[in-house]
Amino acid sequence: MDYFNKNWTLLEIVNAYPETIPVFSSNGFPQMSDEEKRNKFAASINLKTALLLKQLDYDTFRDLLIEAIESSKNSIDETLTDSKVKNSERTINISGLLPCPVRIPLLQEFTKFSKSYEEQSDYTLNYELKAASMGLDWLEENLTDVESEDDLPDLFLSAGFDMFFDEKRFGKFKRDGVFKDCTAFNNPNELFIDLNLTDPRGHYGIISVVPAVFLINKDELGDLEVPTSWKDILKPEFENRVSLPVGDFDLFNGILLNIHKKYGDNGVRKLGKSLLESMHPSQMVKSDRKKTAKPIVTIMPYFFTKMVKEGGPLSAIWPEDGAIISPIFILSKAKKARRLQPVVDFFSSMKVGKVLSHQGLFPSVHPDIDNHIPETNKFMWLGWDYIYNNNISELIAHCNRIFTEATESGRNQ
């Protein structure tokens, strides 16, 4: 279906399909998440021109917008998620988010699996697996006052360090041994041998990761040295010259946490100062003649490097000190481990791993999958010791405050 075309303005697209706002804000257009800035910026630039300015591939970006639109439509959710409002002893409830680029193929495979599972087990799978771009607000609202594990879904699937690492919401359940890692990977994928991704306390089962890499605009770089590490990004010369995936909370919070772990409050402050101020289209078009410039560095999920046009000024760089990763994980109830095992086995299978890795460029932890990433490419992982020795939700809030204050301070100078 033709929901829009390349001549629509960005404002026309988001007014018709508000669910596309996170796609724009997470992929090079952070001003789209702010209503006032969006109304100024998006009304006077069409999709074709906006993507040309960002050197992004139209077909790939269009597919992301369509995925967000179709994910929010009831007809798609009813067909693919087969959401059944049932609660009984013979119902297994599954909730969570799937990465946008691979949600549809994963749901198609899961629909096949669920039908087979229900026929063989006489159990019903009641599942609601929404697009990651929709965020976790819908789930948070349902879990705000939950006190008993019986009121929790039986299995969660999500990414990032937000709600599921919150001590107020999930700390009690983890301490009570409610969750159990049933992924049962005997050996790690060769890419992750040195990272120790397996949760030593046995709560979370990681099936894949979302890496953050750099996209360098060589035309804007000028005489500056190419930044090849996270330390380089924090240098003064990159102040107000970096685009960050602020709207992609899963990955952005992972970036904040890793920067804080390695460089402390001052590192987060420097990262805040690096954020490029939003520009009006007229400024962007004339940026080659003004001090105000396009971003030199865009930090984005590895998947979106597929949108870059060959032969253009943009070049992907894998950070030498490691691509910061955000985990894609499963939380499943221990008391239903036997009944849940086939479901966990599906999500941790070769089939799902290939979809995540080969279609989404989300490297799989499955030991037998070739992620097509050189072994020399490193990852930066927060680490379980750090996760369990800190209140992650409070630390995220702390880092966001510092980042926001630094950003606002830099723009007021």
C-alpha cells in the first residue's frame, strides 16, 4: 500500500502517521521528537530532500516508516500477533518488543511456531509483541502496581536497560527467583567469547545485541582526524557536531551507561556537549557556507549503515574500543520453565538468530551463526558485575540529567 510518497513533507507524514515520529527521531532527525521544533522543521521539507541532506537511502528508510505504520495497525497486529485475551492455567502470556527492522519476519515465524505449539501441547499462547519504536509505555502502565508474579506475563522479550532492569519494578521478582535463563547456550558465539554475556545470576537470557557505530561525514570532517573511538567523540573539536540516537531509548541509554562507566560524569557531560543543535532546513541547505554545520559524526545502530548510499560522503566506522551494545534478552518465569522451554528454544534458535543477524544486523549469540562481522571488531559491554552493583534505573536518570544539562548549557553559550 502507498501510504505516502517522497514528495510528502515530513510534517504531512507524521500528522497522518504519528507512529513514524520515533523512526525519524532515532535516525538522524532528533528535532522530530519535539512538537515545536517539528512544526517548524518538518513543514517545509519533503522526504526526498530530507534524506538527500542526510545521505540516507530512500528505499530503506521508506521501509522503516512503513513498518512503523503497519505495526500500529490493528489489522496487522490481529493477523500476525494473534493476540488472544485469555487468562487461564492453560494459557501462556508473552509480552515485549521486537526490533523494528525484523519484527514482521519474526512474527511470521512465531505465528507458525505458535500454531504448532498449541496443537501439540493443548496450551494457548497469548502474545503481544510490538515494534520497539512504540516504546514500553503500554507495558509499563500494565505493570505499575503489580505485586505478585502471578500477575506478570510468563515471558518477556525486549532490549536495552530500561524497565526490565529497574529495581523498583523487577528487583523484588529477581530476588525471589521468579525468572530463569532457559536459553541454554553451551558455548558463546565466537564474536563474544571474551564478553561473558551469560547472566551469572541466571535471570536474563541474551539472544542478540544491538551495536552502536559511527557514521562519518567526510565532507564535514575537513582537516580533523577521523574519530575512531568513543574517547575521540568526547574531544572538544566535536562539540555540537555529533548526532545521537536520543529517541532510541534502548540504545541511547546503553550509550550513556557505558560512557559513564568508562569516563564518569564528565564523560557524559562531554557527550551532551557534542550533541548537534537542531537546525532549520534553510540552515542545513546552506551549512557548507555557515559555521552551523551538518553533523560530522552520526552515532546509530549498525543496521542503519545499510541505508548509506555507496560513493557518497558518509563512511561507517566501527569504534576501535568497541561498538557499545544493548542486549536483546528474554525473561521467563522459573516455575513455568518446562512449559516455556519450547518458546525460549524458538527465540534462541538458529532460525531466529539468522533473522536477527542477517536481516537486522543484530549479531546473534547463537554459537553456530556466522554474524559476518570480522573478529577484529570489538564490542563494549556494560558487564554483569557493573549491572548488579549499580541501580541501573537511577543511574540512567542521573546520566540523562547530566546529558540534558550539558546540552542546554552548550546551546546557551
